[in-house]
Amino acid sequence: MPIILIIFIFFGTFFKFSMNKYLAPISHKLNIKCLNEVASESRYSSLWQSFLCGKKLDLKKEKNTLIKTGLYHLIVVSGGHFMFIDKTFKFLKLPFIFRVLILFLYYLTSGLQAPGARAFFHLVTYKIKQYFDFKISNTQITFFSGILCLILNMDYWRSLSFWLSWIVSLAIGINDSLFYTENEIQKKILQIFLIYFFTWPFVNSFSFSHPGILFIGTVLLNPTFYILFTSAFLTLFLKFTAGNYFLNLLDFLMDLFFSFLARLTDFADLKNQSPMNWNFFWTYLFSLMILYHFFKISKERERSHA
């Protein structure tokens, strides 16, 4: 896997096929329609447009709060959105092929977000593995689905959001494959450590270096996602029914929620952003993948001699 990664990064500097170039016209129309439908009188209208349609967040204070809590990725259309949509329609017994079409339509509607593309191809690759019963691990599925994204859109080789999404998923997969424990607390702590270790170049360049932030973000991840999803849904519902009174009440509740998040991170200040050193990042990631294979081989040898 490390060699394949280096090959595609190298060729990505010379050969640039972009699937998104052909999808952009229809995506633009669908994205504009999404933004118009989600827009409301709510003070958090920009947040819901970011959360559902992939728009860049305009609310500076709330944006900084989400960054400081390690939760900013929740308002970027990413794996969580696609997994939620897939699980919802799977619960409704919709066949896989129709779920794929819905996910692809959402990828177009959300403005061709790089983390969304990675999540889409990850789900498709996982289903292909299940259907044909391929003997590959979840880490390999994450890796090869990321490579597939790079093949179809070489612009992603310098996309911050794509690499951040991909390496977090790799860290989670590597944690599951290297550390065998039934203790959920221990597993979560190891996962937090690996995510912080893998994302250190990003964390150091763009936000903060305090590891406690990642712990807070991990604990609050699922509750915050469902709070945002429920609030976005209620905003859309109230927009067409009850009018501004209940929207103001919902805005008040969101004010309380963001105040709570801000208080949790008083100990961590945002750093001034510095340029991303891509050569350092790729060397760092390549080294981590080499270490992963070393430890993976060692673990397999230990089990074979046990």
C-alpha cells in the first residue's frame, strides 16, 4: 500500500484527469437549488446551508468554535452524512443500487465535496467487497477507495479536506486491525491517539496542538451531529409551517449550544494558520504506512506462533 500511494502521488503531479470537471455543470444547478431551499430567516441559515449543501460557513464565531472543539468536519459534507443516508434508506429496505444512486445524487447536490467523494467510493468499494466476498480488510478498503478517488479526480492530491478525511478513516481502520480489545473505553482512547498521530501535520498547521481537543471532539461527535441534523430538519419544517417565532426559539437554543461548546475549549487558543508543507506531509504519511505494515506483520507472526 505505501508503494501504491507514492506512485499515485507522483503521477498526480503530471496527469490530471478530473471527473468533477464533467459533473460540475449539473452539480452547480443542483447545489444552487439546495441552497435556495435551505435558506431561511434563521440566524443560522448559513450553518444549515453548510451542513446540508456544502456551502462555506460564513459565521466566523461559530466556525472558530467548531474548529476549536474538533467538530468542524461535521458541517463539511463527509462520511457521516453519507453513512447516515445509507443507513436510513437501508432501514427502509431500499435495494443497494438505489441507495448508490441517492448517494451519488447527494454528492452532486452538495457541490462535489472531496470528503463526500471519498465516503461515496468507500461505501461502494465496501459493498463490492461484500458482494464478491473479497478477502481484504477494512483498512485496505479505505486505502483503495481513496486511491480510486485519486484516479478519477487527480485534483484531490492537494485537497486538504480529501487528505484529512482519508487519513482519519485510515487511522480508525488501522486502530481496529492492530489493537484487539473488547474494552470500548480502551479502544476509543487508542483510536483518539492514532487519529491525533495521523492528523498531526494538519493540526499543527491549521488549528491547535492540544490533544485534549481531539478527546472532546470524539466524545461530542455523535451528539453534535444529531443536534445539527435535528435542528436543520426543524428549521426547514418551520420555514414552511410555523413562521419566525419558532425559528427564533430554535436560534436561541443553538446560541446556548454554541456557548456550551465555547466554554469547553477556553483552554485552547486557535493558532495562526501556516502554509501546508505537502512534501513533509506525504513523507510523514508514507512513514506511518510503513510502520503500520511492520506492526501488522509482527502481529500476524505472533498469532501464527501462538
